[in-house]
Amino acid sequence: MTALARSRPATRHPRWWVAGGAAAAWVALAVLAATSGHNGHGRMGPGEWALMCFAMTTPLALPAVRHVYHNSIRRRRQWAMAVFLSAYNMVWWALGGAVLMLAAVLPVHVLAPQVIAVVMLTVAALWQLSRTKTRALRACTRTVPLPPQGRKADKACLRYGALQAWRCVVTGWPLMLLMALVPVPFVAMAAIAAFMYAEERTRLGRQMARNAAALLAVAAVGVAALG
């Protein structure tokens, strides 16, 4: 087998190790859910938030990772992808750190988890119909020019990673904060991840914003009724 033939799989699937890392994070989340002794978990700590964010949001960034790969020279492609992902995840981790810190300081613990869930699901339903979310969803598919090498390339990858993460934060922050503040079953977490992927990465998902808003509103009513 020639060197060219050996390189073709990596060229066709440059994101394999990124997708593998996300899959491993999902396995770790499943193990945590199985060993917790119930069908959910308590309020997250920083480590759990970081693991959940990597599992749920990294698949959203795979097209951007591929863009980084193909716009970098060969010897620094893996490095460029790692720089991009570092910036991308740091934005999500910073958001979680701020939320968890506020939750520890503010009297959030006096509210029942069902109350928080109803509020966040209602906010998510309303946010689903906002122009800000619509614009962010459209922006999620956009790319930016990237220098192929040098410090300018590293800075551009950092900026692109932070920008892409911010777009995702704008689209999905109510549901992500819901999972940070109240116990959420693993199955519900997986469903939310699938929903976020569909609306950001599929045309059908982006076209079903109003239907999704109705489903979130129904979920809020259901949690209120069961609570």
C-alpha cells in the first residue's frame, strides 16, 4: 500500500479522533448514570459539566473541524484542529463555570428542581421563536477564511473556535443550563443532544423551530403536572 493510499482515509475522515472522543465521553456519561443508582444525577460539578459539554457539543463542531483540517498545511492539520477544539470547549466550560458559581452563591437551592425545569423549558420554548436564535442557527453553518500556517493560523483557529462555540451557545443555552441546574435522566440528555444536532446541522431541523417550541412548551406543562 502506498503512502498516498494510506493517507486517503484520514483525508476523507479527518475528524475521526474528534468523533471518537465525543463517543468516549458519551460512554463515560452512561457509566456515571448507571452507577449513580437512579435515572438521573444531582446538580453537576465542573467535571461533569465539562464531560457533558464535550459529549453533546463536539458533534456540532465536526463540519467546522473539517474546515480547519482542509485549510491548514499538512504538517499542522492535527494541531490546528486541536487549537480550534480547545477554544470551542473553553467557551462552553466558561459558561458552565459561571452558571455553577452563581448557583452556589444565589439561593437557587430553595427552588424545587421541577420549578427550575418548568422555567427553563418555558424559556427554551420562547427562545426557539426568537430572531436571535434563528440568526445564530443560520450562522452555525458559516465558515471563515483561515491562514494555512504560522501564528496567524493559530490565532485564526482560536477565534474561529470561540466564534463557533458562541453561535452554539446562543442557540442552545436554555437547555444546557437546564441540565446544569436540575437532575436530568441520561435518556433525556441524549434526546436533547439529538435535538440540538438536528436543528443545527439538518435543514429539516432548522425548519421545525415552531414545532420544537410547541414540544418544549408541552414538556414544561408535563413537568409541572407531574411535579
